[in-house]
Amino acid sequence: YSFFTGMPRWRKQALTYAFSPGNQLTDDVKAVFSRAFDRWSTVIPLTFTQTDSINTADIQIGFYRGDHQDGEPFDGVLGTLAHAFSPPSGKFHLDGDENWVVTGDVTTSSLTTAVDLESVAVHEIGHLLGLGHSSVEESIMYPSISSRTKKVVLATDDIQGIQMLYGSNPNYNGSSTASVREKETGSSGGHR
Amino acid sequence: HFFPSNVSIPEDLLKNSTSNPWSFFHNLSGCHAGEKYDGLAKLKSYFQYFGYIPDSLSNFTDDFDDALESALRTYQRNFNLNVTGQLDNQTVNHVVRPRCGNPDIVNGSTSMNSGKTHNTSSNHVHTVSH
């Protein structure tokens, strides 16, 4: 695991998040993010609550295409999938051009460019909380993920890193870890 | 675009489903240091974007130069690939994988594999006679 320079972290434990109103996301899509936040709050004493106010939320989530005015334009299908800023920025941007799979088994998708939304959300939340990239391939914070792949379970490396920043959730008993990927198949990036 | 995994995908979307902005890099597989190949400048820009080539370098050429070889070695180390400094198939296949847009190296600093110090003393063989 790694941290951003200076190990920035949130100084409060109850964080809020909101979706960009312009995206008009369905409840199914929002539920994916809720599950992703839950995976982190299981192991650290932080809570994440959805709010409707994007202006006051600690974390702002939005899908954007191409240049979206933060100096890091998205590049269409595949390539870069999303990015997120270190604490206490809270900015979480996803590439609106990707073919995001929201429900069901992404590994069986007929679309070779299908990307599992929850897998990417769990990774980017790691950045929002202060984690950098890891060389541990089984970890959520490993930088790349093949299309039609699901990887949503925090690995020991992720948990050790995030607990260095925030300590452990008192209710965490260590049973939610996985040292191997939950499921992985798929292409090596759309050249199938 | 949001889908459940079991939905039938529209034909026009399937046709466009192979457009990966990095798939061009497959053409660079097998390139060697010291030579020049069309498109290497783009690959250098890729590595600079993710922190493997310093921001101080610009106006990239298509030469397979020391900066690219160094970037490749660091990248290969970070992603647990064979550290060859070459554009072998294994490396190129990894480079084109979709990924997070956050850089792996910021201001030359990283805690991924390449940022870890290696204990050179481990190269010595210590023996004890019995």
C-alpha cells in the first residue's frame, strides 16, 4: 500500500457523498456506490452517508466525458476509467464513455469493453480516503483492471494501508478480507 | 452507458466496443533500444502521464532512448513484470489494460515496488564453516 505525499486524511469520521445532479443516476447505479463505500467502512471507523446537496457533500461523484475542466480529460472507451483526488478534496470523476456494468456478472457480459462499476468505485474510494497505488496485484489499489473483471473485496494490503490512516473499525473482526481476487477473467484491454 | 450484464447490447455499440485509445501500442511490441519507431513519442507521453517520465522532459521523439528504457524498467518493477527495459509482449499487453487515471509516481516519488529500497547486502552469500 502507499499514501499520497504527506499522508493526507480526513479529520472527521462521518463523511457525506453526493452525485452530480446532471447525471440523473438511477437507484441501481447509486446502490453500487453505496456498496463500495460499505466495503471500506467495514474495516475503518468512518461512515458514508448519501446527501442530495452536491455543494455541501464531502465527496462529489460525477460521470464526465472528455475534457471536464480539471486538467485530466477522459479518453473514451477503456484507457483511463476514472480518477479521484486525495483528502480533503473529495472529487471523484468517472469516464462517462465507458460501458459500465451495474448489476449481474460482468464476467459473462457480451460486451468486450464492459467495465465493472463497483470494482472501479471501490478503487477510487481508496484514493478519496488517502491511499495511493499498490504493486500487490490482488489488492484493490493495484492501478489496472481488465475489462469484464470484478474485483471488489479488500485485500490484506488494502486493509493494512487504510487502517494505518484511520485505525480499525471496532466491529471489524478480520473476516471480510480476501487475499485473492473474487473473480477474474476477461480481456487485456479491448484488443480481443 | 450503464448496463446490467445480461442485457443484449445494441449492434452499433458492439461495433465500437474495440476502440481502446492505447491499442495502438500493440504495434510497438518488439521495439529495441537505440532505434526509432513511429509512435514511440505517444508511448513516452503515456509514461509521463502516469509519472514514469519527468514533467521536465517534453517534445518527445520516436527514438527508443534512455528515458523510455528507464520508464519501462520502473513500470515493469511496479507491475511485477520481468524487468527487461524492453517493449516485450508481456509489457505491452499490460500497458494497454484499462486503468485508473491517477499517476503511479508523483514528483518522482512512489511507494510501489520501484520506490522501495533494496537491501544490497542480500546479494552476498554468508557462509559458516562446520
